[in-house]
Amino acid sequence: MEEIDEKLLDILKVLAPGTVFRDGLENILRAQTGGLIVVSDKEEVLELVNDGFQIEAPISPARLYELAKMDGAIVLDQDAENILFANAQLIPDPTVKSSETGTRHKTAERVARQTGELVIAISQRRSIITIYKGDSKHILEDIRVVLVKANQAIQTLEKYRSVFDQALTNLSALEFENLVTLSDVVTVIQRTEMVLKIQREIEKYISELGSEGRLIKMQLEELVSNVREEGILLIEDYISEELEEDTSDPEKVLENLTDWSSDEILTLNTISKALGYSGSVNALDETVSPRGYRIMRKIPRLPMPVIENLVEHFKNLQEIIRASVDELDDVDGIGEVRAQAIKDGLRRLRDQVLLDRHI
């Protein structure tokens, strides 16, 4: 599947299987009549409309199919709920560039580029639906093809999630042993980003599948559960204090990393720089200590404000682990009962991750 511009994702949902609009497009496709549909009632679009019949009727698959039998374009309102014109002639600016060869597709591309609005061309000869939005173009694939690709992507995601979980377990064990290097940290962040990138690709398939993508969506939600949250807490644990305030927000750092190319994500040095460390090879071997947000978040019924108080008081995870019940009790928001629960929780977590690491 080619990379889809983000602004096309909402359009794919409107055109997804199970919608009235998509049913109408499929009817036109099967009838092999071809078609040209503009989805906009903005004045700059209506100025390009010449002749045709004014319809002013709610959209339905049957109406779209019947009106497409005529040679002209069909014009819908902005929400694709009503048909405004049929058999209309569109006259875009001929100086607007188009890479298409057929008259219908050339007109569709020019109108989309000139107005920035959604235009759909249905090929009579090739039996494909092409959507244009501004300078973006996307060909709607057969649902069976998209389903196969989505299932393949889910299988890939399962493998990446397994690798991510193992890397996270290894890091947790190293954190309890106080043996973490910067390389260990950026490796887990790298795994996090790879999972999130595949998630974004599958979400595009789901948008295109519509009602046919329910099972894929359920699988995706299960496979990416807590991945983003773990990534944010991980960055919060290790981000350098030397970063400027406007670039040190963990959520923004994670979002910026998600926008990187696959090649950049595969380079550990670039991730190290994003966290505020040196990008040299030697820097990756440096020992680093977590603040403790991620591990403490795994203790049941421990609110985030209390975790923040713990980190502010003790500065890092090792100090929290070594603290006695009385020392934990001194932290704002922690009583004797909660202090004991934290000690017990950390002990159980340590035993569990050290066991999981060898399974």
C-alpha cells in the first residue's frame, strides 16, 4: 500500500465499505459506466460547474448509479450527503498541471489541485476508483487485497510486539540490577517506535476497510495495548535534564520520533541525540539510571502524583528501592500502609522480571 497523506485518512473513512457513498461507487464500478464526482459545495468549486441538472436530493447508491450513466460530473455537498448537480461539465484552469492522460482523470486532478477539494474519478476501462485531494492521489484497492495486506501487517506487528516485550523485560531486569546503559534504553525506544509505525500503517488499512475492518481493529488494539504509555514513561525516566524545556516533553519527543523515517529509527545514535545525549558511539556505553516512573507505575493503586513525589524526593529508582518503609513514609502522600505496599510491590516486580528474562 502506498504511503497515504494524513489528510486522506478521514476521506477513506467516508468512502469505506458499508457506507452509502461506497455502495454507490461500487455500483458504478460494476456497471462499468465510469464517473466523475466532486465532493464540495464551496463557491470556488461551483464556479467551475457549467450546465448540468440541479438535483438537490439525498445521496443513495441507486441515485449515484443512475446519474453516473450520463457523461457529466456529479457534484455533492461538503458532507457527501446530498446530490447538488448531475451531468455537469467541469471547466478547471487548463494551466493547472496534471500527470493524468485520460480526460476524466485529468479533469479530476486539475479540479482537486485548483480547489483543494475531494474529487473522485471512476475508470470505465480499468475498473478502478481514484481519489484526489489537493495534490494527493490515492487508488482504492479491492477490499480483498486490502484485507490480505492488513492481515500480513498484523502478523508482522505480532512479531515486533514480542520483540518489544522481551526488550522491555530485559531493561526492567537491568534497572533492578542497576546495570542499564544508554544503548539498552535507546534500543527499547527503537522497538517502541517500530511497533507504533506499524500501528499507523494498519490504521490506514482499517480506514479503508470500513465495516470490513472490525476484526483487524480488535487485533490491533490488543497488540498495541500500553505500548505508547510505556514509551512515554521510558522517555520520562531517561530524558536528559540538559534539554531545553520546550523540547523535553516526553509525549512530544515520542511524537517527533514517530515522524522519523525508518532509516533514522534504525540508528541508535539519532535516538540518543533526541533524548539529549551525545550521539557518539562511546555515549551508548555510558551507564544511566532511571528516575523510576515506569517501574513505579506498575505497582497497583499507586497514583501518578504520588510517583512524582517519590521521584522528586529520591531522584532515581535505586534510591527508591533502597529506601526503608520509614523513609518512604516521609514522602508526601505516602502513609505506612502504602510505604509497605511499595516495598512489597517492588520486590514482586523484581522477582517477576528476573524470572521472565530467562523464560
